Amino acid sequence: MSPTLESTQSLPTYFIGHAGVGLLFDDRPRNKIPQANLRDIGDEILSLSPRPKAVVVFSGHFEAGEIHGPGVIEVNVKRGTPIQHDFVNDFHDSHPFAYEYDWPHQDAPELAAQLWKHLRNAGLKAKRVERGIDHGVWVPFKVMFPNEKPLDIPVIQISTFHGNDLESQIRLGQALQSLRNDGYLIIGSGMAVHSFASIAEITNAPTEEEREATRARVISESRTFDTKLRAAVTKKDGKERAEALLKLETLYEFKRSHPTVEHFTPLLVAAAAAGDAKVEALGVDLVEPGFSYLNLRFA
């Protein structure tokens, strides 16, 4: 796994399935799969040569604010960014220690400001903001880069576009392609399938028989979309890959797998930023009802 890159080569681009904060404390055997997958990716990133100057992350929990209107990107330039305990579920009663988690890391507000200028020079509207690091970044990174193997380069968060215009996310990724030759490691952090609505359908089914039937339907939908996504993202030509990914939106399983698109858009950004780079799925596959933990490397 762990490729060594010559200085004349572009850095790889990654997409990771970030999971929720349960990734850090869930002791069920199935949780060991995404943990091991992410640890391997972390080791690979730490082995890259030359060393990246920064990791640029696009998270399913950082869309540009609606206040700016459509077509605006936000770049976090805050110094001393805290981590955000911005969980979907309320863990105060069940796992209160989740709100005590921290993840020491480096910031690079000067580099972030340079990326803000880069986006503007590429013709995109971009705003500088100050925010913390959301759990779509620090939770998987806490697994990828534990205390004994810390990430020794800064992390910069850039938003995806607000809204459902998927083509805009492709344009954002394309504007970032040149950064791979300038020392920036780009990571999209989201989920290939992400549907709490489907989980609610299973939970709210009135009988055990109906719950099992709903679970079987949902896992079928999740696996179908995961399979079609893999076929689309493995297109060799960057333009064909982008077109195939955008066509996924027409599928019945797309809306079932992504009732909202914010966990899908980081994959679009990462794939578009990779250009014609080859793609490989990393680690052991894990698809559950309503969720896929797919990880990809573009290199």
C-alpha cells in the first residue's frame, strides 16, 4: 500500500468514508473494519514522499453557508481551530465522554489564505471564514493519525458548495487539480451511502417481520448504489468519470442513499481534483443498511 512518490509526480487524492463518532468507541467486531481501513490509509499518507505541505479536506459536514447564496465556497482561515462535537445524535446520556474527545493538529491560516486566492483566481466565488474542525475530519483522522503516529502537517478545511447542484462540485474539484503538483494532499471525507432516513424506516417499522423486510430492502438499495458508484468512479478518463458520477443522480437508489447530498459531494470534489488519475478502492468493503464505508485512492 504506501506508495513512494517522486518529486515530479502529483500527490494522490483520497476519498474516505468518515463514519460517526461511534468509530472511536463502538466495540462491535464490524467496527474494526473501518478502523483498520482508515489506519492503513493514515500509514500510507505518513509514508508519502515528498511530504505534503498541507492536507486540504472537504467534509460532508462543511457546506458553504446558505447566507452566501449559491455558488460560494468558504475557506477556513482560523488560527488555533478547535474541534467541533457536532454529532447528529445526542450522546450526552449514552456516551458523554464523546464530548471530551480532542484531536491535536496543526493549522496553516497563511496557506489557507493562499488557497482562497487560488479559488478566486480560478473564477470561483470564495469567502474566508473562521470555524472549528467538524467530526467529518477529526473523527476519522483521530483513527488515521493516533497519538503515536501524529499527522505532522497542517490541515486546511474548505467547504463544498451549498445546495444540490452537483456539477458545481465537479467544477470545484477541477479548480484544485493543479494543487496536487504544488504539495497539497486533497481528501474528500463523506460517505458513499449515507441515509439516516433509511435507518429510521427500519427502526420505525411496527413489527419485527416488517423491520426485517425493510432492512432487506434498504441493504439491497445501499449495495446497488455502492456497486454503481464504484463502476462510475473507476472510469479511466477524468471527463468520463465525472459524467458517470453525475448520472448517478438519476437513479432511484441515489435519493434512497443520499436524501441530502452533502456526504456525496466530497467524493465529487476528490474525483474531479484527481483528473485522469487511476482509482483504487482501499481496504475491506463494508456496506450496511443506509451506509457504505468506501475508501478510494486516486493516483
